[in-house]
Amino acid sequence: MGALGRCCPTCGTPMAGLRFGVYLTPRRMELFDFILKNPGLQRATICERLEISGNTPSAHRVQINDLFAATDIRITGGKGNGYRIEGLPSKRKG
């Protein structure tokens, strides 16, 4: 099993993972989880830490937001504003 989630037992390809009821590809899941754990980071920092190209966070933000369209969850940020995930369900106490 890889760091990003389950792999196909037959071919070893990383499989999609579920985040707040939405299936994400491994790369989108990695970006979503990274932003969730590191809110407010700029695109350049995200690219450096995840070793991805400069347009990847912006492109995947749009794609992830499309997948979460039926929910209140959105990735916001870009162009001078750090990336954040908004609209997450609040944790219940007790």
C-alpha cells in the first residue's frame, strides 16, 4: 500500500480515495490532503513541497471544486492568497 492510499492488487496502480464523500484521484487526493494540513500556503511553496509543476495546484483546485460542487467544500486561494479548504463539516464535541 502506497503513501497516498490503496493500490490495485493486480497492477499496482494507485486507486482513488474518498474525501468527505467524494472520490479523488491519487494526485488530487495528495493536493487536497496537503492543503487541508497546511492552510494558507502559496502556490510556489505547494509546488516545491509536492514536487509538482507550477500550474498543477490551480488546475486541480478547479477540478476538485467541480467534484465537490454538490457540497459546501471548496478550495480557495491563488494569486497572492494562500490556498485553503473552506466549508468543511465542523467537528462535533462530545
